[in-house]
Amino acid sequence: MSAEYKIGVIRGDGIGPEIVEQALKVLDAAAKKRGFFLSYTDIDMGGCSIDKYGVPLTDEAVDAAKASDAVLMGSIGGDAATSPWYQLEPSKRPEAGLLRIRKELGLFANLRPSVLYEELKDACPLAQATADKGFDLIIVRELTGGLYFGERYTKNYHGLETAVDTLSYDEAEIRRAAFKAFDIALKRRCHVTLVDKANVLDSSRLWRKVTTLVAEGYPDVKFDTMLVDNAAMQLVKDPAQFDVILTENMFGDILSDEAAMITGSIGMLPSASLNDSRFGLYEPSGGSAPDIAGQNIANPIAAILSASMMLRYSLDQDEAADDIDRAVKKVLEDGYRTNDIYSKGCKKVKTDKMGDEIAKRL
């Protein structure tokens, strides 16, 4: 009997619905080729949920996600300067839904690959010599602890408005993220770099202590550490030195976007957020890009590659994932480009055309 999987689909806001549509098109083509079946359940989250229900994520949406084998997501949020969503208190804004679903689903590890395709070296913003070396790294970001989930408040002290955000980690949170990073390294080039701020922060010193102990159980993996300010510089100076970067929540949030952009477009890179089982939430690394929403010009490749990661990490359909990865590479080799990665001599295409071309190669 052919396998059948239940996929939760969060189309989201901005360009989210456009790029998710292309990812589903490619998923269906891959499933047909390999003889398995996918059923989809739409789940509202973010601004679209606020518009419908007054909250960024309902209990029913959480239940639907939990009933799925995996969740594929587009993008959430809008323009903070103009959207009425950002006039609401922080707990009711679009991003609060994302934070909650990560907690509810136990998604403690975020995987963000950053790969410079040979065909896109001209779009890379780094120095030519750096781009010519190429790079293939992955950032493992702890996702449910740290500053974003600590106690926070704003109070008036002695006539001064004062805001407080607390950053805390316990050793168990750190240990499980470290294990995930080292396990991934074993399947790659066997090198883990812990990025922290251990010269200043107690939490970083605990990260360094716990991760060093975990590293002792992986004698075949090279382990080193780097301060976050230096890591930010090294990512633009020599990204090829990195294999697996392990870091805490806020540092990972910032560094993963930097790692995405040095590929030439944040629209090229997928991500996976995993829990202790095979369940994961898969989404492109970029944002909702409200300035280009509805114009059919967004790059859907990150969403399509996120779907590939979903097949690989949650559904155990490695052959189908390989098919999608090869199809993306072939489309790039054949010169198809969306506007964000276009260069002279290539064929500029719209969002839906890029999805069609990738699906065709399956």
C-alpha cells in the first residue's frame, strides 16, 4: 500500500500564499513520481488569522498542526510601519503566533542551510574571490528558549520608562540542541562551531560548558567556538570555513538571515524547525515581503526547497527530496531566474512560471 501523509499548510501573509502554491505544485509532482500521497489541511496563522479571529493563532489551528505529519508554511507578518496588526499589543501580533506554535509543537531546533549555487555566483554580494570558493553551511539555532521566551516587562522607575527582557537557558535545552548539531555534522563535513558571547554572558558560558561536554561524545567531529561578533564578520569574509554553526535563539535569528543574504537572495534558502520526533515545520528563511505581495514576482525556490526538507526529515522520502533538489539545480542551469536573482543573459520568469519549470523537471 502506498504511503499517505497529512500535511498542514500555513499560507500566511504577504508573498506566503504565492510561494506556498508553487511548493505544493512541486510536492504533488514529486509524490506522483514516487508513488505516495499527500493530503493538505489549511491552517490560519499570522495576520490572516488576526483578520479572521482576532488572534494570530487559535487553539483549533494548533490542534490541526498537531494532527499533521508535518507543516509547510509560507510567511507571516506585514509592514510594521503601516499594518494595523502592529498597533495591537505584542501578544496579539502576527509573530506571536509563530512563537506560540514553536512552543506548542516543541520545535526546539531550527535548521537553516546556506548554499551558494555555482549558477548564482554572480548574484553573491561578497568579494569575487570569496564567491569563487563557494560555501555550504547550515545553522542550527535553538528555537524555544533564550531572550524571546524570557520574562519581559516595561515599567516606570523613578520617572523613567524602563524595559526589561530576560535571557535564560538551562543545560537540558542546550544539550538537546547540541546533540542535534553534532548528529547533523556526522552526515556532513564533521565540523561544529559554537557561536556565543561567552566573554560577557553567563548564558553563553553555560552553552560553552555543556556543548564542550557533548562534543566529547563525538570524537570524529571537530569542535570549536567563536564569539558572535567575530562570527558575523567571518560569514562575509570567509563563509567556506563553516560547516555546522550551533547557536542560541537570538544570535541564530540574526546570523541565519545574514547567511541567507550572502547567497545572493534570501528567497533561495529553506529552513526546518524540528522537535524530538520526526515532526517538523518547514518554511522559507525570508519574510513576507509585503512590498511585492500579489505581484507574482517573488522567488518560490526557498519554499520549494523547504518542501524538499520536509520530505527528507519528516516523511522519510529521501528520493523525492533528491528529485526536487536536482530539479531546482537544473532550472538554474537552464537559466531561469526570478527578478531577485536575475542577471543579464538569463530568462526572467514570474513566480508561477518558476514553479511550473521545476515541477516539469520532475
